[in-house]
Amino acid sequence: MQGNLVLLSELQPKGHNYVIHVRISRMWEHTGTSEKNDIKHLDLVLIDEKGTSIYAEIPPNAIPTCKSHLQEGKIVYMGKITVEKAKQYFKVVEHPYMIRLNKFTVIMEANTYPENFPKYTFSLTPFSNLTQYLRSKEKFLDVIGKIVAISNAANVYSSSGDLITRRITKLQDLSGNVLELSLGGKRALEFDGDEVLRVGQQNHIIAIFVGTLMKGYKEDQQFLGGTSACCWYINEKDIPEIKAFQKRACTIDNHNVKLEDNTFTCTKQGCTNSKFDWKYKIPFIATDGTYTLEFMQYDFMQTPAEVLAYIGHKFTFIVKVLYKSIDAPEPSFEVVVIKEKFGKQPILPKSEVYQVLSMGSTSSTLALHENLPPLIPIGSKTSDHQVTQPIKEIENMDLDEEIGNTKQV
Ligand SMILES: [Zn+2]
């Protein structure tokens, strides 16, 4: 292919004769307000080997020549593309520019698939920050959470009077906040709810949803909406954020559990316990009145009430600095042991961060979806914590590389 091979970070609107080497991370049809409309453009999210991502758009007259070369997950070379300023609304990824394909665009599948070529791109927004994007057209939102409930897909009337298929899931973040996510149209049918429910009976379902928008009518009726631009990654072991969402811990002493010779063993010297429990990563903020720091404690997911009850208590912690935050201006710590508990303090050291912590969980917006079948809660795993083998669509949450097959997307 002729042209200058460049990275996505090197693209300039006036530049031409570019060739890019990218993976097609996402692809969806944009039909405007209703899926029954004619396709307005075919949309792509592309990632290069450095992990830079960009939005690309294919106008209807170029779809016939381009589409057959395009498939999510494929790595391709593209030439004869145009680079423009990014749109100001509904940004999918952060990039000052976007790519427009045309009927002369040349697309060739790469003949090698380097193992470390990035697959996914997202910028996670914490649940507590979502409210500021209510009805915002600025950008699409990406979130991570544990799926704690799911409904069947059902046909309901939208606010504009159209009959639309919807499926509701409930996501829980690391602080226990629960958020509703409503998939609409084709995406509601494509989401394999039965499979999620089945795997969810025995394993955690950790999901990243990308390309969603914050919807709602009132302050207390907010939910995430996902239509054609929405996409999800469920229990994907090659996504560090999903892997980091939880870990295994010894039921006796809380130490990490490792897989050795097909059995789980506690990493504490002398401990022979092979039983483990899943633990959530609980971030919390502590202050001694002079400085405020974020801590990380892995706590059993069955006891969120206890974790909440920690707020306002005084402790002496023995901590270790989390490696990835070691160079950060405000490093995070993992609590290894609680050395001393002083109980609830009548007066807390002054810290503005407590306001953030006390915001509480997102309230349900179920009232909006009265026509939908009830949500089916997904319980935790079985009591013996046996990990089943991975199944066809959604992997169980095997955090160890040694077991399970890696799913290619
Ligand atoms: Zn142990």
C-alpha cells in the first residue's frame, strides 16, 4: 500500500497520503433517533499499536466498498483517508481529529496479529461523576461494574411513542453504588442475558460498558442508556481493569490465594487452607487532619455494610503503597492489617473528601420501566467456591492465567 505509514497521534487535518495500521476495536451503524431509519453512517473506533484511539466515519456512498473489509477485532492497513477536526458532540474517544473514509479508501487486512496490539479503548467514569453528564451531548461514557441484576429483553414504548426493545441491567461499583443501564434496540437483543444470568449464578460478572449516555427525567431517575454505539466487555481476562476489580483471598487469614498444581493455596507461610473467598477492592479515603490519602482494602463482598460502617472510625493501619501509584502525587495504599481499632470518633479530622464518601448510592429508576419484566437478581457464587471451566460466550472470572482459555474478540 502506498503512502506514509503514521501513528494515529501523528495525523494532521492537512496531511495526506497517510497509511495507518490499526485494529478495528468497535463498529456500529448510526441511524439517528430510530433504528428503522436508513443508515446515516457506519462508525468505527480504531486503535493503533501505541494504544492511541480515534473515531472514524464511513458515509453511505463508501459503505459498500469498505464494509466487507471491516470486522471488529481485525487489524488492517488503511490508505486514502481524510483527517478532520473531531466533532464537538457525542465524542466516543479523546482525539482532536477524526477520520473519514471514502469510496477510494483502501483497506487491507494485516498478515500479522502481534499479541500486544491493543484491542480495547475506554475511559472509565466513576459512578459518582455520572450525574454531571445527565442529558449531556458532550461525550459517550464508559463504566465498569459488577452485574448484579438483569431483565429479559422486552418491547416497551419509548418517550417518543416508538415501540423499542429494552433490557435493563444493574451495575454495582466498588463502593456498592448501584446504577441501572438500559440497553435499547438491537443491543438489547445482542446482549446475552441468559448466559450472563447462568454464569452469574456461580461467578462474578464484571463488565465494562462503553459508548453509553446518562439519561433521566429527574434528579432521582437517572440511568445509563446504551444503543448502537454501546458495546461491552464481560469478564475479559486481558483487560487489567476487569482483572483488578476483585481477587481471591484465604478465608482464614485474608492473604492472597494462588493457583498451584491445579489447587488453590494460601500465600501465607504455614497456612494450609485451600478455601478462598472473592473480595472486592474497596477504595476509601483516610485523613489524620494533616493530609488525606486514598487507601485500598480488599474486603469480602458479603459485608459492604461493615465497610460503610468504617466511615468515621479511627484505625491504625499497617499499609503498603500500591506499586502502580508509587510515583503518583497522591499514592494509594493497600491496608495489610488493621493494627488497632479505636471505634467511631465523635469529631473527625476536617477533610472535604468525606462529603464525597457520604453521597450514597444511586437510586433506582425502575419506575421508568414499568412494562419490563422484573429484574432477576444475580446472587454470589456457590458456597464451595468451585470455579467451573470457561463456557462458550462469557468467561467465568478466572484471574489466573493457568486456567481457562483466552477468548479472542
Ligand atoms: Zn491462609
